[in-house]
Amino acid sequence: MKPEEPLKVMISGAPASGKGTQCELIKKKYQLVHIAAGDLLRVEIAAGTEKGKRAKEYMEKGMLVPDEIVVMMVKERLLQPDAQENGWLLDGYPRSFSQAKALEGLGIRPDIFVLLDVSEENLVERVVGRRLDPVTGKIYHLKYSPPENEEVAARLTQRFDDTEEKVIMRLQTHHQNMEAVLSIYKDITVRINGDIPKEDVFAEIDKALSSIIENKSKTALSMGAGVSQICQCSSKDGFM
């Protein structure tokens, strides 16, 4: 029996907020099972499951996959033994009020909802400067992570929706949805300044997660002490 319940974390942030980097750092330190809804969809589709087939039908029509399909995929993944035993890190989900309510209805609630706050100016700069190497699949940034040489630079491409105008539209949608999601998790939300260096961002997240683990340990110890006292009293009274 573990001394405390495993850690349950949700993390969210706008496009280019650095969420992917922080997920890797969290996963590495806390050994949580990293779960992203998009990855679950791809696995189900590749495996040809019933849910995967239904999701594929919507995607091929250019439509959003209905919440009930994705929510059930997320629920089933969270209930698998590795996530139950080691704890989980739910990446970028829920994205809307209806998704958050659906998870609540299934009894799925995190210990903490981490929100990466990055200024719009920085987000736009990060996205607009992104480039993809179609040969290696590596992502570069013209300012923060430039290509190694002219040969690589010459073949870099930009995603069609990584323009300033489209980024601002995506950010507006994200902020509207996030306000609704936060109404569900406002009591457990921790806002982290994502404008600072990634090491400092992780230090803030690490501090918040460590505090939760410490509180879980204290709760487990106090409950254990309470059970022990009850057992001793029962024994004295002749019940054991």
C-alpha cells in the first residue's frame, strides 16, 4: 500500500505556451503517465476500434470528434493500471466547459489544474517564427532555435495557420474556452508565468506539485494514525 494517493495533474496553455516542454519535465521527475487526447484518438484509429472508426468518420468529413467519444477514451485511459498506480498528467484536456463537466460527471477530477500564462505578444512571436524541416521533422524557430546551416534553412517550411492573423484567432478561441473550463477548476487552478525561462517555469510547477504530494503524505499519515488508535481502542475494549 502506497503512503499517499498518486498525483493527478491537468495542464493547459495556449498554442506555443511551452506546455509540451513542461509535460516532458513533469513526466521525467514525477514518473506520471502522460495522456494527450490527440494521441489517444490516433491510437484508437490505428487499432481500428469501434470508437476509432467513429472518430475517423468525423475527422474525414472535417468535423470535430464529438465530446462523448473523446471523453470515454480519456476515461478508459485514466482507469488503466499504470495511470491508477503511478498517477497521471492530462495534457491540454479538457478544452471546453462541456468536456470538463463530462469528466466531473464521471468522477474524474485532478489534484491541480496548471495553467501556463504567456503574454499574447510572446505567443504570436513564438508561433509566427516556427519552421518545420520536412526532411527530419524537426521544429525550429527563426529567433530562439535557428537552423544549423544554410542547407537546412533553405528547406524549412511554415505551417499554413502559423500566420499572425490566424494565431490571434486561435488565441481568442482558446481564451474563451479556457475561461469556461476554469470555472470548473477555479479552486485548484495554479497560474504559472510562462514568459520566464523554461527552467524557471518548471521550478514553479515543481514547487506546486511537491506541495500537493507533501499534503497527501500528511493526510495518509494522519489517517493511518487514526486507524491505529481505533484498532488499539477496540482491542482494549475486547472487540479484537
